[in-house]
Amino acid sequence: MLKGFKDFLMKGNLVELAVALIMALAFAEVVNATVGMIMDLIGKAGGTPNFSEYEPGGISVGVFLTALVSFLIVAAVVYFLIIVPYTRLKERMAEEEGAEPSPEAALLAEIRDLLAVRNQSGSAPGS
């Protein structure tokens, strides 16, 4: 019974998921610090660190605007620090993999070429 539990815990996917969660939590601090820095810059430019006090016509839309700006900054940070480099890395790896065919693909190409030569020489298949 304990062996089964140990096997479950040591599965590759579970360990990878745990590592991903730890990395995400650590990266969240970087994102939050960046958002805080940008919000401070917006505050210095606008005279207030957020839009919480903004109430046109008595309607409190400032909290929503602050959350919206914060979300857009988080999305931009994630896009430019994770998505763009990851996409470039995947493209580079795909180019490197595409340069050299796998042994199976090379074998299949060789078989195809031999069959083509054989068919051009006039011998019937199976003879």
C-alpha cells in the first residue's frame, strides 16, 4: 500500500507539476514587483499611486481602473518575459531538430529510394 503511494508521488508528471508550481510562485514575486514599480511610475505621472479615488459622477470606477491597469501590466510582463522567449526557444529547437532526420525517417527514406530505383528498372514488385 505504501509502495503504491510512493509510486504515485514519484511519477514524473506530479514532480514536474510541483516544480512548476514552485517556479510560478517565485516568478509571481518578480511580476508583482514589476507591476508595483510601473504603478508607482504611473502614480508619479498622475499624482496618485492608483485610481481608487476616481469617482466620476459619484460612481466608484477607480478600483476597477486600478485592477484593469494592473492586469494589463501583468499580462505584458508575462508575455514579454515568458511567452516571447519560450516561443523563440521552441522555434530554434524545431529548426535544430528539422536539420537532422531521425534514424527511422532516414531508414524509411532509404527504403523509398530503393523502391523507386527498383520500379524504374522495370522489375515488378515481389519478384
